Amino acid sequence: MIMKGIFFLSACFSIVALLLIVVFIFANGVPFMLDYGFFKFIFGMEWTPTNSPASYGIFSMIIGSIYVTLGAAVVGVPIGVMTAIFMADFCPPFLYKILKPAVNLMAAIPSIVYGFFALQVFTPLIRQYFGGNGYSVLTASILLGIMILPTVISLSESALRAVPRTYYTGSIALGATHERSIFRVLLPAAKSGIISSIILGIGRAIGETMAVVLIAGNQAIIPDSLLSGVRTLTTNIVIEMAYATGEHRDALIATAVVLFGFILLINSIFLYFKNKEAKY
């Protein structure tokens, strides 16, 4: 009975913490958007808080966040899912003992360390072989693709291992090869868990800040190529919040509201398709 109460209080604490965060950002951000103009704020092309009058348009940062997140998904999702398949069904035991701790260690590395690594390694390489100054959408996409790998690999592997082995043995008994059984039977059966891992990875990519701020260029413009500098919603907040006051501070909190909306939209789309799939 006592443990039941402790578990209940823990669940309530999590809910209360989430509600407090939501109330804080919406209470401070929504009034600014209504006063400044919702469409002017969302679709405005200029972010010049020090001008008189100031402009608070975040459309370029919304596009920048989308570009970087999609780039991270293109880099990280295929590698992560294929690595999970290898670790679950192809990896020799001696190699698994090395790979599994390595993946877990990747998840424990602070994001600022990833950012510094990319600053010292990826930026010069992209500058040398692709052009530009190295601070670009491409650099940020590659780095975020690497950073979401632990999430995608671990959860996808767990989803694959959760599929009953009778699926595999039944497929083998019907004459399918090892590879065909995995890709045609186990992988579709684990699809829900794999999609969950992808959604969580994308959520990590769109919310990443410290690593991106070092390598993305931090230019509040709509990028015209992969080598163009970019500023995301998260980096905009972290760069300017330290000295922002008044209307400028409210604009940054309103940016957090938009970011929260993106995360909510991504999860809602996932739940919709997951529930739709469950009906069939």
C-alpha cells in the first residue's frame, strides 16, 4: 500500500512538472503573439530585436529547424535502424559485447562535447571538400544524425527483440531465408516500436541546442543550400535569452511556444498513425 502511494505521487509529480512548464511558457508567450500579431510573428522574415521598432519574425528559424531536423533524419534513421537489425539478428556475441556498451556510451556523451568534436573535425572537412565556411545546414545535419543514433538503435533493437521468436522460426519452417525472415516478418512486426524510436530521435534533433549553436552558423536567414548558415528555434533562444528583457524576452518565450507546438505536432501525427494501424 505504501509503495502504491509512492508510485502514485511520482506519477503526479511528473504530470505537475509538465503542467507547470506548459503554463509558464504559454502564459508568457501567447500574450506576446496576440499583441504582436500571430501571423506577423510566425511568418515574419526579420528578427531584429535591437532595432527601433524591433522585428520579431521567426519564419527563417522555423525553416532552419525543419531543414536541420530532416537532414538529421536522413543521416541517422537509416544507419540507426540497420545497426539495430544487425545487433539484434546478425551480430556475433563477442562483437555485441563491444557494440552495446559503445551505443550506450554515445547516449551519455554531453551534447556540448559532440558540438566541439564537430567544430574541430566536421567543419574543416566540409569547408575543404564541399566549400563554404563549414558552418552550415550540412554540418548540423550530420552531427544531429550521429546524436540521434543511440536513441534509434537502442529502441529499435528492443522492438525487434520483443517480437516473439515463433514468428522467425515459423518463417524459417516455411522455407524463407534468414534475411527474408528478418526483413519480411520481424521488421514489419516491430514497426510500431521502430517508428517510436524514430519519433523520439527526431524530437531530440529538433530540440538540440548546445551542439548546434557551435556549428550551424547562427544566421537568421532562410538557407538557400546545404552549405548555408542557419539558426534554429532552440539556438535563437539560448543565444539571446541571457540579455533579453521586456518584449524581447517575451518573444523568445513565444519562440519556445512554437517549438513546443512542433514537438506536440510530431507526437500527435505519430499517435494518429499508430492508432490507425492498431485498428487494422
